[in-house]
Amino acid sequence: MRPLILFPFNGNAREAVGVVEAINAQRQTWSVLGFVDDDPDKKGSAFGGYPVLGGREVLAERPDAAVLAVPGRPDNFHKRRAIIEALNLKSERWATLIHPAAVVGPECMIGDNVLIQAGVVLTAGARIARHSIILPQTVAAHDADIGEGVVMGSHVTISGACHVEPWSYIGSGVKLREGVRIGTGALVGLGATVIGDVAPGKVAVGCPARAIRDVDKD
């Protein structure tokens, strides 16, 4: 089994523990060493029997370990790119975790450092770029193109041929009409129905969704 470190000690990483356990129940693949977090006060905390090992120095101390880096919440997702790039890891260090209860259709592409949770369905030719997170029960239909660093909540419906550009955030329960484009760094709020394009860096909410302001980057 390959050693695995989860970064940071947040909800996404704790959920990844369940994905690892489901994978290992089918085939022993990963040995979780624990979590790494930038907050020194979290050292010594634990979840599922796995401790917070320390800060980023642990990544250098264990060059044999794969890493799953899944930072990002709706209020700070715009910082994800800087956080992940600052880890300065080579591509072979990144882990991708796909829950066995996810369905991946023919000719789908899934990049490095991707977390796909239970019940996710990717149909023909869907593409998920690196550093992305897809929460449970989300569907990305044929030819959907999900860019680098995208976070998608649970129960999202991405219709065919939609484009979700890099480092954007799609809240739980969102529905995208076929062929729409979500611009880079945009946030689509909880439960929105998107029938037209969302410009880069905008917050869009409602049914139908409309842009109400710029993403707050403070």
C-alpha cells in the first residue's frame, strides 16, 4: 500500500478518509499516515484514528507519500490555487481518490489530486481537471468540461457540454443547463438554476441565476 497524507485538516480531508476506507475494502491501496495542516494548534488532533502530523515540513520528510490536497470552502475558495501551488509538489506525488460507488463512464478524463465521492456519476466524455473536488451525488453529463481546481458541492447537475472554468465553486444543489459556461473564479450559490453563462469572478444566485456581485477576495 502506498502511504498517503491528507491536507489540510478540514471537512474535505476528513471525508476523504471514508473514500480511502471504501477503496481499501475492495483492494488494499492506501495507507493513511495522517493529516498535515498549517495551523500548529491542530497538531495532535485526530480523526478516524489518523493524527495531524504537523505542518508542511512533513511533506518533505515523507517524500515517499502521496498527497491529497483539498482546501477550500465557499468563503475562501479563491485562495485554493495559491495554497495548492505553494505545496510545490511534483505530479507523481498527487493522489486521486475515486469512491467505488462513483460511476465513471467511457472516455472520461480525471486529473491528478482529484477527490470524487460516493454517488458521483460522470457520463461519456466528461473531463475533470486536476485539483478538483466533487461531493456526493453530483452528476456531470456527456462532454462536461470541469476545469482545474473546481469545487462542486453535493447533488449538483452539470448538463451536457457545460464548461466550468478553473478555480470556480459550484454550491450544492445547483443545476446547469446544457452548454452553459461558468467563468474562472466564479461562485454559483446553493440551489441556483443556471440557464445562461456566468462571468468570471462573479457570484451568481437564484432561479434563474443572476450575478449579484464580485467574489469577495479579502
